Amino acid sequence: MTKEWKAADYLPADLERALLVGRVWRDNVGPCVVLVRAGQVFDITAHCATVSDLLERDDLLAFARSVPGQALGDAAALIAASLAPPEGNAVRLLAPCDLQAIKACGVTFAVSLLERVIEEQAGGDAARADALRASLLHDIGSDLSAIKPGSPEAEALKQQFIARGAWSQYMEVGIGPYAEVFSKSQPMSAVGLGADVGLHPASHWNNPEPEIVLAVTSRAQAVGATLGNDVNLRDIEGRSALLLGKAKDNNGSCALGPFIRLFDEHYTIDTVRQAEVRLRIEGAEDDFVLDGESRMREISRDPLDLVAQTCGAHHQYPDGFMLFLGTMFSPIKDRGAPGAGFTHKLGDRVSISSGALGTLVNHVQRSDAIAPWTFGVRALYANLAQRGLLKGAQ
């Protein structure tokens, strides 16, 4: 049954005390940086030209709480406009980041580790997944979450698998010392709430990946979080790990939003560590419904460890970065023939929710059929220069 959604469902449950950062497109103006305070939206682009500039401020919280801005109405109305057809909507949400690199961590939950091994052994063939899943669960069990990655116990388990000829590159990053960190998407390419997400037309076995995404500064400081959909092509990645780029980075394959919630006395990294992330998929053509949940307390690597493995003396991100933390949810519910597992159908509505962050919703289409990505960094700076705003970048 299709769920009835209200605009308030897309916003944090404690909206009145949440401090939110976002980006909107204003017709005849262009992209704008906004803050949401006590549920009201303010355009602060005149004081901070990009989200990257804003998050880099040493006085981020004090500035975000006090900077004046142009009032754009309440957040619920902005949500409603962003979910409606774009024609005639003067203001609508974009992804809440701009110049930041978009990075992602994989295989950070035991369940996702098993599913990646299944993809690898199935060679991208969804029909083989069910039998392989049963075999792997019999051979290695499902509770790898008790194993600390990089520990002596993990190394001993690794040697057991090697001796049995069962070691996998996914187990290496799942329980080995080094996390999998890859480039999910390019700066300015992510889509926001209400936009279509894209599947590469060559893929026939794919799924959403609902995740919490940290907003991290150039100093490797996590300053907030948002929701993300790391759209994944299981058949393409399963053929070869060298196809990870094709499996992960396509037009519309990265969705973020609705807003970045800044860390403060009400919302902290510990809130992220205890968060629950819910996924709902509603089919447009077959009345299919799938519900699932990820519990961040079951992550195998601490979120701040993932930040440190991404950014430090070994690698810098001068404009900051967004970091997907991974998911424990790989949908396996049959959609069609028994044992066929899950794959998207065009028109699917994907909703990713967490109480303190709200809900990110997108619809699934082909990456070559949705609007092409044309507004990149050069276009952003040309727009800001035309508006006389580059002098405000800090």
C-alpha cells in the first residue's frame, strides 16, 4: 500500500531546534545557500557564496545562528514545492553540497559484506544470488559484526578463509585494516530531494543504498550529516571490481538531502552512531513495497575512523568532502520469480528516512533519460560572478 506522506515527514522530527544547511535553485537567480532556523528558510548567499565556504568557518554555529538572510518562507512549503513538478516552482531544493568531493565507504556492515561477496561470486548474475547466499551463510555464518576490522582475530579469520580458498577482496576491506573509500560522484553532480535518480541502461540488477552522509571540512572535521542514496549497480560491480566507477558514478546516481544538519548540543556524532536509517521502495508499475532498516550501531568501523582513513596527511580535500558511511541494507526480497531477488523498476519511489534528518525521496529512471548534468563548478562561479557574490566567499 502506498504511504500517504505529509511535508512534515521530510523534515527532522525536532525541526524547531534543528539547524539546517541547504541549497536551493531560485528561478532567474541561480543556486543559493540557505539556512533553516526554527523551521524558517533564509537565503544567506550574500554572506556566504557556497556551502563549502560556510562549513569551513571557524565560527560556524555562531554564524549560522545569527547571520541575516532573505526570508523564503517555511521549510515545509519548500519541501512541497521541491516534490511538485518543476514547472512554475520559483524555488526548489538542490543537493545540500556544492564544491565538496563526494566520497563513499563500502562494506562497513557485515550484511553488506556478505552481499558484496555474493555479487562477486555470482559474476553479476542475479539468478545465482539466492543459492550463493545460502551456501555462504552455511560456510561462514552471518555474524561477522563481532569481528573488529584489522584486529588479530580478523587476521586469524582471514588466514582460515585463505586456507579454504574462500577469501574475497570484499572481505579484505570488510575485516582488514583498511576501509574501502571510493569517489562516488563529482562535485556539483549530486541531485536533491524530489529529483530523479539514474540507472545505467546496461544494468539489470541494481538497488538503492540508504546511508548517512557526513559533511566534513578540509581540516577533516565532521560538522554535520545528511541522508544519501548511493545508487548501486550490482551486476556491473559483480562482474569486476575494476568496474566500480561504472557501477557507482553515473548521471543522477548520487542523491543527497534534504538538508545538512549541523552538529550542535542537540545533534552530535553520537546521534549518528545511534541512528536508524529506514528505506521504503514503492513500485509505480507493480504495487511492490519493500521496507528495511539500517542500525548505525552495527557498523564495523566508527564514522570518525572512516573520516580519518579518507582525509589526513595522506590525502587532503581543500574544499571539504561528503562521506557516505555505508549501509547494512541490501534488498534481497524477491520481485518477480522466486529466487530472483530485488532489482529496480523504472518509476520506483525510494524514500530514505532518519528521525533527526528527515526523509530523502527520489524516483528511479534511466541515467540517459533524465536531465543531463550541465551545471558544474565553472557554471557556478560564472553565476556567482554575474551576481557580484565572489567577493563574499571566505
